[in-house]
Amino acid sequence: MTVVKLLLSLLLLPTLSEASNQPPRFQNYFFQSYLLIYENTPVGTSITQLQAVDPDGEPLIFGVVGEEAMRYFAVQEMTGVVWLRQPLDRETKSEMQVEFSVSDSQGVVKNTVNIQIGDVNDNAPSFLNQPYAVQIPENTPVGTSVFMVNATDPDQGVGGSVLFSFQPPSPFFSIDGARGIVTVTRALDYETTTAYQLTVNATDQDKRRPLSSLANLAITITDIQDMDPIFTNLPYSTNIMEDAPPGYEVRKIRAIDQDLGRPRGIGYTIMSGNTNSMFALDYISGSLTVSGQLDRENPLYSSGFTITVKATELNDDRTPSSATVMTTFTILLIDKNDNPPRFNSSEYRVLIPELAQVGFALPLYIQVEDKDEGVNSMFQVVLTGNNSEHFSISPTSVQGRADLRVRVAVPLDYETIRSYSFSLYANESLSEHVGFARVFIDLINENDNRPIFSQTLYNISLPESTAAGTSLLQIKATDNDIGTFGVVRYYFSDEPDQFSLDVETGWVTLRDRLDYELMRRFTLTILARDGGGEETTGRLRINVLDVNDNAPVFQKEAYTGSLLENEQAPQQIVRARATDEDSPPNNILTYSIIYASQFRSYFSISVVEGYAVITVNRPLDYEQVPGGLIFLTLMARDGGNPSLNSTVPVTIELFVTVCLTHLLSDGATVLFVNATDLDASREFGQVSLIYSLQGSSQFRLNTRSGEITTTALLDREMKSEYILIVRAVDGGVGPQQKTGIATVNITVLDINDNAPMWRDEPYQANVVEMSPIDTDVITVLAVDPDYGDNGTVVYSINPENPFYTINRNTGKIRTSGAVLDRESQNARSAQLMRTIIVSATDRGTPPLRSSASATVFVNLLDLNDNDPAFLNLPFVAEVPEGLPIGSSVFRVQVQDPDEGDNGAVTMALQMGMPRLDFRLNTTTEVLVSTAVLDREQIGQYYLRIIAYDAGQFPRTSTSTLTITVLDMNDETPTFFPSIYNVSLDENVPRDYVVVRLNCTDNDAGLNAELSYFITGGNQDGKFSVGFRTGVVRTVVGLDRETQASYRLVIEAIDNGPAGGRRTGTATVYVEVLDVNDNRPIFLQNSYETSVLENIPRGTSILQQFHACPCIVQLVEADMGFRNK
């Protein structure tokens, strides 16, 4: 509401005192100018107050004069306040002349005021000449003015100034704000929009309270023939059964003229892709039908047809116009299971070595194919026949086509089965669809068997008298190989002098006479070698039996003994010993005295510790033995049959014997000799006897008393026996002098005061390892100068040595029979075999031991008795596939503990391997690759390595090196097939299984673990694929009317190492089949046309008049019979 503010000036006039009554006078300024009242002043508003003065000071009464003035204004009589009685409108009346009055008691005074009605913006612009409508052609150029709108506003100033605009703005039209001229701003298209309803806004320019009005402007676009036709219901790609007969309608091709004002008819033509004219297209109806015999398995048709169709607008005379459109679509043939699997050959033959490893792929090119598609091309491959379990075939489940691999499943053996024949079947689900082929496998003989001896140890005993040339026994070894590989020849490891071995027959023959006493047993190593060089060792033990061919032999040619007269019996006087080199019982000896010169009955013989001890059983009197000598003959007889004997003479001398210990000091009395003289006279008788001594300066004789005493300390070890001649003469002179002679035998008795002492210590001996029991090693000798038991040496090995024995009496060391192995790794055993510690002790009481033991150092001579030994067993290696040629794979370590050539080892790979993908460097012992390894071809190798020494008869060892080829991510996931065609109804539920993808990765482990992703064609997220399963499912419902087909790109990514993962791709074509789920929809909300009043009944009112832009179009989104 506008409030009118009046500035009233008060005019102060001086009061005059007059005598006469004067009239009142108005004092308001507006009577001289004007009074402004705004038209929006509310009724009842006080607009001003009349002011007047009366010189006489009388009360005044105010009023308004005139009918019109009284309609608009009222005056409060007493106060002069003027208020508004009726609304004002400047646009109706812009000013008024109003007369106001003031009166006193004397009269009335009137005065006129010019009231100006002030304008306010209370009128909106008003459009003229409505309604606004215009028709323009669609090809109206941009910038063309097509219409002008007009509006007025009765307000004054900016409130009456009008500006035009579109509300909302139009992208195709603009309007001049001041003039209202409408101009085209963008190219128009009838086919896009046939009419525009624009709202024009006319607004005044009042800043405080602008007012506006709206008007509609209808712009109708008229059609021009400027559009090419367009195909409807795209895409046209479809799938049909491969056995669809000629005449079968594939689908309808439909195009419409986009010029909707006056659409023209369409003609249809196939431009390309109609291989062998398999399809026909009706020119007018657009019906696409089969016109030939289809076959999906025909290479020309297997990938489908990519057909290009042209739609041409037809002129009124049905001739083609220049308006055309083309579309390209695919027709895929849906497979029918009309083909059985077929192999690329009806028969396969191959030769492989019998040593082909398990997993070895046979060099056969076997391909099987079912030309059908999808599940129709799925079949199982089966290998049947006798012993078919010896081989495996992969893959066994095939879809479409596959290269088959026949692999060795179990170790083969040429000697068991030389050839195989199998039937190969490819079985489909239909029983009549079976593929068949024959597989023939022949094995190549390999030397894979070693000779085997019929006995692990051949043992024979024969007498030493066996004649040279005698056949002893036949060695037999068998080899399961066939042909030359199974021919066995025989050899000695070390050729002996006494025996020969027939190479071919294995007969062992005596080459030279045997001597039990030289060698009692032969242990020979025999070799059986087959035609391929494989060897086996065996043992031959020949025991030589003793024959009594040796007579006893006494250790001395003659024995002497001494006997003291009158010595108490029994007394051992002679110890004799004979030896017989024969063996028991031939060497068991008996002794006898076969002759005695006298006193035969006085003597007896016994055997003590192998010695023949002659004992005198009665005391003898020196005077009864002539010359003091007795002669015996001793005979030794062995236990053979017939027995042999030897004799030896024994002389026994009788002494007047004095036995002394050798510890007697100088001057000790030995004995008194006493001679008797029967003469009675003093001159010639007993008293006259004078004694003298001869024989040793160690004694002296008292010439008168006959006392013999020592002159020095006696040492039995220096001289154990003294023979003294004591002479006694009487007092006679010359020839008259008589002499008596006596022999005094002084024996220095032994005491055990000397320990045994070694001769030639230390000892060195050579012994061939593996020598049999009782092989002579060496004889040690210790001497003890003492006598009898005190000087008898007893030998022992101390500490005990399990490898050797010693004859305690003779000191001869022999092998014990424990195995002498030069290469023994047992440190203690190795030391005991090479070092023998011998102790020597006498038999005295107490016995004395030598101060030091004797050491026998044994040099074990090498015998080629050890096979080469592989050290780093088991031989297992892991190598990554794709390893460059020449890469080191494994170092084979081998040693032969034998010596020299016997221990020099050479290695080689066993010949006959199926694939020589490796080479063994015999210098470095490193196995290197000679080919790029492929785990998918061969995942594991079993290499037989042979090691042989350089001995005269080489010994060999073999071992198997297992090489596992580790998987590298070198195989790309592969889909079978790579293209899937699927049709499904549009109303399938969520999570519906669309297709199960089949993808394999020939790698292993994580490298073969696949993850699936949809990488293309799924922008709206309609489908999902199982991350691990590869199952494609729907995520939401499908709508054929929104999208009729999908091309999904599926990627399978393996789980190889980051940066090296591989991807396989498959394409899934999904055709959404229509279901009747849409109602018909009109393209326009209303249709308008004109007809003549006299038009006949039944006339088509929308097609008869070609000039009419109104053609009723009804769109049915469904397909086929459902859209009719």
C-alpha cells in the first residue's frame, strides 16, 4: 500500500486586531500548487488535513464541494481531516479538481485544489492479438524471424515498459526482448519434434514490483522430405537351426521413412553376405527366408552369415529414390547334433623304446573332431583293449576338437609284452555317433635287464690232486632281455693263474695243479656281462681239499740230549718236533722210538704241545754206559692213509753233571771231584793223587782237594754248558804214572731273567683286500735267550684284531675270514685292517713280556670290488620350464673307493631314452639341458645314469635321476569353444544360468587357477559371471524391447605371479527372445486431419490425402505374432 505523505507548512501570521469580521483563509500550500495522491492509496486513508485561520477567531467548519469530489473524498468538519472514500485508478483518471470549503459564522470560503493521481505499477502487460500460432517448414534457416508477439502495459515509466522472454528458454527459438520477434536459433527436424509449445513471458521493468503475463506460442513444424529411412526393431541378428528348410522365414526386415509427415514406401535388397544365395529377401514385405540347404559344419557357413540389407524409399511411382539406409546383421546357425566325432586317421602306428618313462607322450598325431557345436560336440574318448591300462589318453572329455596325447601309464617291458593294439573310441551321447580308430604300439628292445646268477655264491671243494684241465663247475646267469641284449658272457674280475672261465659256456676249468699247502681257498669275483654291456658280479669259492702228499719233516736233522748219571727219573732229555704240511687228519703225527743202542726199556716218548718228548724213566750209571753215549732212532708217522713217516737220529750223552744257577758269584764251590786209587801205598795210592782241570777258565780246581770253584760270575745266556776234563794222576813217575780222567758237565741252570726281544721290527706286509680266511700275511719273530719255558715265546695280538689271527707258537699271522675292505669307511675297522699290534711273552714263571709290542703295517692291495657309488642320492632335481638350452640342471656326484684305474669313474646317460633333452658333461659331472623344457609336454623325466670304472673288468652302477619340471605361467587360458551363442526368454528370473563357460589352462597349481570377469558388453550390469566357476547368470530382469541382444566379452585370468598373468577371452552372444509383455503405444497423443463433408463411407481419411501430415502410427514393442 502506498502511503501519501504530505508536508504541510504552517504559516504563522501575526494577529491583527480589526474591528470588522473578516472571512477565514486556507493556509495549505497545495492550493497554490497541487496535491499528489497515489492510486494505490487504500480507502479510508487520511490523505491530508485542511488548515485555515479566521481573523476573528471564530470556529471553523470544513467541507468538500461537488458531487464527484464527494464520491472520492470526505472531510471531518471540525478538524479538516480529509480521507479517501473510493479507490483511485490513475489509468482511468489521472487528475481531479476538488473544491474544499471553510466557513465561519459569517460565511463560506471555497478554494480549489488540483489533485494529481500518482502512478503505481499495478497493471501487468497485456498481450495483443492472441492466440499466437504459426507454421514453419522444418528446413527454415537458422536466424529466420518467424513470428512477432505484441503486448502493452498502461502503467507509466518503467512499470509500463515491456520485455519479452521464453519461459523456459527454448534451444530452438529466441525472442527479441524489446520487439517480441521470434527467431529460429537451431536447425529444426520434423522427425524429431513436430511442434513446439512455447510460453512467452511479458514483464514490465518496475524494479520494486515487476508484473508479468504469459502467453502461449504454438509453432508447428511442417515436414520436408529430408530423411533417409530407418530400420525398426534392430538388431536383426538372430540364430536359426542349421536344418531350417527352404522357405523358412528367418525374420521380418522393417524400415520406415523418417519423414513422418508423408512417409514413403520401402523396398528391401540384400547387398552382401548372402553366401551361395542361402537367403531370399522379399522386396516389398521385407520377409527374409531360407532359400538353400544350410549346414553349420560347412566351412562357408560355420561362422554364420554377416548380411548387409539396404532399405530404399520408393517414389510415388514405386521407383527407388535416393534415400536409402543399410544395416548389417549376423545369422548364426544353431547346431544340430548331426555329426559323429571323427579321428584324423583310422589307424595309428608308432615305435617307442621300452624304457619310455611313465608320462612319456607317444609321438602320435591324433586329432579328433566333432564338427557340431556346444553340447552337441561333447564326447568322451576311451582307449580299450588288452593291457590298455599300460597307457593313458588325454583329454578324455572333449568338446569340438582336440589333439589327443597317448602317454605311458606304467613301466613297459619288451620281454613281457612286445606290442600293443588298442581301439580308440570317441563316444557321443547319441549311441549312433561314435568315432573309431586303431592304435598299434610296438616296443623297441632296450638293454634294461642285468644278468642274474643262478646262485649268489658258487661253492665247490676239490682235492689238491685234481688234474689240470678238469672242468669243475658251470656258472649260469640269465638275462631277461631278448636278442643280443640277453646273450651273457662270463669273465673273472681278476684273472687267476689256476683257473680259466669259458666266456660263452661259463665252465670253470682247472688250469694248473693245486697245492693245499700253498692256498687252501680261492674266492674269485666273476662277471656276467650281457650284449649291451650291463654287468652283474658274483662270487666263486673253491675250497682245496688236502691229500696226504707230504711226509713229516723234523725240524732238525739230528737231536742230542744229555743225561746226568744217577739223576732221578723220570727226566725229559730230548724235545723233538716234526711238521706235516698236510691238513688234519693227514698232519696228525705220532712218534715212536724204533731203535736204541742199549737200555731201550729205559726210554719212553710222549707228545707235549706238539713236541715229541723223550723221557728216561730210570737213573743211569755213567760207568755202565760205554763212552757215556746212547744212540736212539726217533720216527714220526702222519695220520694219512697210507701214512708217511720220517726218522731222525737222537744221541744221548751221559754226564757227570753239575747244575749251577748262573747267579753264582766268583769263588763259589761247584763240586768236589774225587778219584779213587786202589794202590795202597802212600806214594802211589789215594793220598798221592793230584787233580788238574781243562776246558774253561771260568772254573779252577784245587789240585789236592778236588774242589772246583768258579772264577767269575756265570751267565747262562753267554754260555749255558761247560765240559770240564778233570785229570787225576798218582805219584808214579814216567811210565809208572797212572792217570784217571773224568768229564764234568756243568750245566748252568736258567732263570727267567730275559724278556723276549723282537727281530726286524716294525714289519711291513702286503695283503690283497677281500683275501679269504687263513691267507698268510707275515711271520713275526721274537727271541728269548732264556732256556726252556723261560725262552719259549708265545705270541698274541693285543689289542684283539678281528681281521687277523696269529699262531701263538710260530708267530705266523693269517687272515681271520673277516672281510678285508680297503675302502671301509669305518675308521676303527680301517685302522685295524692296516695295523696289527703283536705282543710276545715267554713261558717262564713268572712270565716276562717284551718291553714293546711289535707293529705290523699292512698294505691292503686294491681289488676292483666296489661299484661306483653315487653320493647325493636320491637324485631329485626341480627345474623351471622354459629354462634356456645349456642351463645346469643337476650335478651328479659319484666316487669309487677303489684305487687307480679301479677307482677312475666315467659317467654317461643310459642310451635309449625317449627324448634326449639333457646331456651329461663327463668332465664337470653336470647335467645340462639340450632343449627348452615344456612342463605341459613332459612334466617329469626319469634319466638313468650309468657310472663305470676303468678296471680290467669294469664295475658299473646305475641310478635314476628324477627331474621335475616346475610350472611357469606360459600357457594362456583357453575357452572351448571361444564363441558361445545363447538364446533365452526376456522374462527369465534373476540369477538365471545363461551359460557355463568351459575354460582350461594347461599350467598347474596357482598358474592354472582361473578367475572370470565380464570386460565388455555389460555396461548396464545385466549379467554376472562366477569368479571361480565361470557360470554366467542374469543379475536383473531382461527386456527385449530395451535391448534385444548382448555381446558379452568374458576374460579368464589365471592366478600366475603379478605382472605375468595370462588372459583368455571368450565371446558370449545372448539373444533375448520376445515374450508378449507390452501393449501397443500411439506415437502421438492426438491426430488431426480435415475431410470433405461429402467423403464416401469407408474412405481412409489418413492415407487418401497425401498432403495431410497426420498419419496414425501405432507402435507395438513386441515381436512376431504378438505385435499384430
